[in-house]
Amino acid sequence: MKRFACGDVVPACTHTFLTPDLETMLAEVADHALHAHAIEPIDDATIAAVLANVHEAA
């Protein structure tokens, strides 16, 4: 399982993601970025920040 807290990249956002794999995580993050933060497309720097803050969940 993969875990990501959006607030690690977008200050004050409390949304967290828990997905079985990285591909699913990135799809959910992209949808959230569009609808919650009006970010589209996600630039390479933001993707790198997300990937740097994805952790294994027990």
C-alpha cells in the first residue's frame, strides 16, 4: 500500500491518499489536484514532490 498526504506538497490541504500501487495513487492525486486545487496539468516539479512524499503504508 502507498500513502501520500497532500499537505506535504500543498500547505494546509488535509487530504490523504491510501492506494494499493503508485499508478492508482498518481491518478487519484491528479484528479484531486484538478478538483481541489485547480491544478492542471500537474507540472514535473509537482510530480517529483508528490513522488518524494509517497510512503509505504502498513
